Amino acid sequence: MIAIRAAAPQDAAAIAAIYAPHVLVGTASFEEQAPDGRAMARRMAASEGLYPWLVATQGEDAGGVIAYAYASAFHARTAYRWTVETTVYVADAAQRRGAGRLVYKALVDTLSTQGFTQAVARIALPNEGSIALHEAVGFRRAGVQREVGYKFGQWIDVGLWQRELAEPSTPPAEPRPFADVGVVRL
């Protein structure tokens, strides 16, 4: 059974291990050096209690991390603070077992409850698996940025996918910190 929970600092090494192949041999990430567990822990801490980091684990006993998803600021300017950028990665051994969908759906539900109104995801193209996962949790194609990344001797397009999280209100209420909401599964 797959369990979903908030990521903890001790998950950072497992998260880094899931991410590393996408950096070292894949084009899903445009990083060229894989961060280690300490660097990933710093990234998690940088969310400062506002943005969620979630993990999917194998079993109720919080076994090994098999997928993770998180949100971050969409843009530094304050007028964008109701919009988040989201990311999801699944361990190679856990592909097509539902962990990615479960953890990403929980992230979307949590962000909606927090009061964020839009989520934006960037997908290096082609990546049919990632597109299918994003669309399974309600994201829709919003555009393509042509040849914006260069990795492994090739130019890579990036697709933008977007999902409404909550009906925007005027004026909008400030998003609630993840630390106050916790993991939400609707």
C-alpha cells in the first residue's frame, strides 16, 4: 500500500536519489549536477513552511520513499504569490504503480486548501509519461517555450501545463502556510 505524508528532513537523501537520474542521464531536469541529500534538505527548508513537500512511501510503516512532489514560488514578484510552480518525480522502480498520481493529487488538494489559485508545471518535451500524469490530476496544456534548454548536445522545448486550484476572489485572501494546513487528501 502506498502512503502519502509530508516530507521530513530525513527524506532528503531518498529524494535526491530519485532526482539524480533525471539530472545525470535525463532531460526532465535542466540541472547538470545532481544535488546531494544536504542540498535537497536546504531546498526543502527554503519553503519556510509555506510550500508543501510531500512523499509517497511504500507501506503504512513509512517505508522507503518512492515518489515526491512539491510546490515553490512561481515568480518572485509579490503579485504572483497566489500561483505556484509544481514538480513531481517518481523512482524508476515505482513507475506505473500509482505513486506519482497519488502524491501529486495530494499536493494539488493541499495547495487548493491553502488558498493558492493556480499551479503551473514545466515539462521538458517530449515526455508523454509526465504529460499523462499532469493531465490525470487536472493540468491542461498552456503553451510551449521553444528551445529554451540546452543539455546533452540538444535544444529542448519546455511545455507549460496549468491547473486552477481555487476560484480567485477579489481581493484574494493570503495563502495559508503548509505548516498550518498539513497534507490534504480530498
